[in-house]
Amino acid sequence: MGEKDIESAIDPIELFRAWFKDAEVSEPIDPNAVALATATPDGIPSVRMILIKGVDHRGFAFYTNEESQKGREVTANPRAALCFHWKSLHRQVRISGSVTELSSSDADSYFRSRSRLSQLAAAASKQSRVLPARETLLTRVKELDAFFPAEIPRPAYWKGFLLQPERVEFWESREGRLHDRVLFVRTEDEWYKVLLYP
């Protein structure tokens, strides 16, 4: 993807997929890592790195403990923002929009795709709450491993969320800080695109 590709793109999801494909080559460790920003209903912001687990024309999917800080915030204030930064490519993508809960079948399907240890960790963790000692968590994992020798059921609080993009901005570094910036804004049934000054 180059300057002409950015200028000719008409669908931000397709452009994102092309950039992500490049990132999978240049960023072999977690190219799907992204900063997720949420806020409380009264506007106190919070940001952390997560892994996006699916992208399609509906939006960007991620999974978490609903009782975690991010889970509580997207439930109480269902708006969020993402920022991908692929340093090796000198590219950044910023996305903002509304957040909805994915179906139970989506959450079940993704939960089953995780390694057994990751499933146990999700079931054992009281995410974002005070942990008295690391041994407490490890003991709980061992207990659950023994209690569920076969399939581990997905905890009811472990859910999937979908950020439905309303704004998607692509940024690519250029010499002399003459960067490329393209913004897509979602209208009712289509994307409106503008170039931005760097």
C-alpha cells in the first residue's frame, strides 16, 4: 500500500485489512495489538493494550471479563476508541464508535478456540480486582483444572464486544513530516472520506 492506495481507497475496512496483512509480515508478534480507550459515564478515560480477535464490516471484535474495568466501562458508556500503531511500517490507524455485546454463540466459539490454559486463566481471574498474592491465582487455576478434566465452560461474565466504527483515520509517515492522513466518517449508509493536514 502506498500513497495512491490511500487516496483511492473507498472502504476503510478493506484498507484496514490490506494494512493489517502488511503488519502480519512486518510485526510477527501480535500485529493485532491495539490500544483500547474507554471512559466512565462521567468522562474519566482509561486506556490499555488488548488484542483484536476479528475484523469485518460489522466492526472490531474483542473479548474480556465483563466485570473488568474495560468491561464495566463499555457496558456503562458504550463508546470507545482504538489505536493501532505498526512502528515497522510507520503507520497508525485510529478508530472510534459505539460498542455492542457480541452473541453468546460468538463468545462460546472464540472461548473454545483458546488454549486450555487461557480458558482456565479466564475462569480463574477476577480481572481488575485486587489479587492478594500470585499464588492465589495459580492455586485457583489448578483447582479449576482438576474440577473440569474435559471441557471448561465459558464463564457467564466472559463476553465478546464489537466496536462498530463511525470514524476511521489512517496515518502514514512521510519524509519531512509531510504525513498522509485520511479520515473516513460513517454516514447512514456509506463512508464519507476526506484528506487531513498532517
